[in-house]
Amino acid sequence: MLFFIAWQASCAQSVSTLMGGRSAGMAYASATLHDEWSLLNNVGGLSKVTQPSAAFAYDVRAGLIGANRMAAVVAVPFKTGCSALGLFRFGDDLYNEQLITLGYSNQLGIASLGLKVNYVQYHAEGFGTRHAVSLNFGGLAQLTPQISVGAYIVNLNQPKLSTLDNERLPTKLVAGLAFQPNNKLLLLTEIEKDLEYDPTIKGGMEYTSYKKLTFRTGFNLHPNAIFLGFGFLIRKLKIDYALQYNSILSAAHQASAVYRLEQKRKRHAK
């Protein structure tokens, strides 16, 4: 019965698929970020990816057994945008959520717009499996050299998980603002609203040192949490780590790596 209750609760408010050590270090304030992890965050940011790349992330919550998350993304840019394929998994053999997603994004003037299709599966041992196909849409725009905005919607088609009780995947609206006063400092703020729950307020900061080391911090309000992180680049390999802590679920650790396959090619003006 415990797993059935957990299953119902999770279907009502899905486990977050936001991934990537960089965004995790800044409290997942990722609406205005643009990298390979945009596929699982704001798909509109994918068009800024200019190198074929592969990424992997693993998120561990030691104090909550069976609550680990993992994800992988492969991104391939084209002359007219970028496509990416991603996999995500949460849970263990008793209860798990899995997602396969395919996204595309392209630059149109100052805006970058993207759409992705998700196949989502929920499984609870002894209670069977439910699945659905959902759509996400997102975009971001560079308003000035220092200011950018981003927004996206999760499960915009509100797909049904069950025809018996009319249960649907939750729809979320997210909007964010980024301010970059110089090439070393980035400040982010964001609001995330599930249609059935109170909004979550997010804030994040990233500072890049002269040795290409990057330090990050951030916070969430409702639920409250603090975040710390760092990252560094070794030739074509980018490694990021983040720590999340709140008083209820204790600490979570996430590490991610991105490998870019070839030299950067200019395609879009920044």
C-alpha cells in the first residue's frame, strides 16, 4: 500500500526531470540557460548548442532510499537549429519513473524557440504500469547584451494517465530572468508554478574565475532549499557538481559531465 500511495502522489506531482550539475548548483533556475541540458530544462535553449555532444548526470539522495535520478542526452546541431535525444530515470525496481524525450530548437531573430515530445512511464511493483505522451514548449530571448528572459511550459497537452479516474500529468509554467553584468558573473531569478500547487521561487548566481573554475550558489522558496556547486573544463570535457540541502529530505548530490565532440563552429549571433 505504501508504494501505491507513493505512486499516486508522484503521478499527481511528477518527480522533477530538471538535470545538469550547472543548473543544479544554481537552484535549477534554468529557464534562461542554454546548453545540452536544455533538453530536460527549457528546450528553447537547445539552439545555442553548436557542437555535437553527449552528456550524463547522476543525482543521489542518500537519506531517501530509491530516490536516485539519472539522465543522458545526445545533442546534434544543424544549420537550422539543434536536435537532441534524452533519457531519464527515477527510482528503483519497486517504484520508478522513466522518460524518453526528443527535442528540437531553432533561433528566430532574438528568440530561440523549442518543442519536445516525451514518452513518460510510471511503474509500481504489484500495481502495474501507466504511460503517457506529453509535449513541452519553451523559448528564450536576449533582450540586451546583459539581460535575457526565458519561459517554458511542461505537459502543455495535459495527457491522461488513466481513463478510469481521469488522472492527468501535471502542467507547469516556468518563467525566468538572467542578468550578466560582465563575462564572469551571472545572476538568475525564476518562478515555477504547478497549476495545482503554490509557486516555487528560485534564485541563482554563477561566478567564473580567471582559471576557468566556476562557482555557483542558489536557493528555492516553497519548498525551501539551498544549493552550492562548482564546475571546470578540461579540453572538451566539462564536469559539474552540485549539492542541494533542505531540512526535510536532507542532502542531495549531483554530478554531470558533458563531452563535446568537435571544435566550436559559429552559427548564431549571441
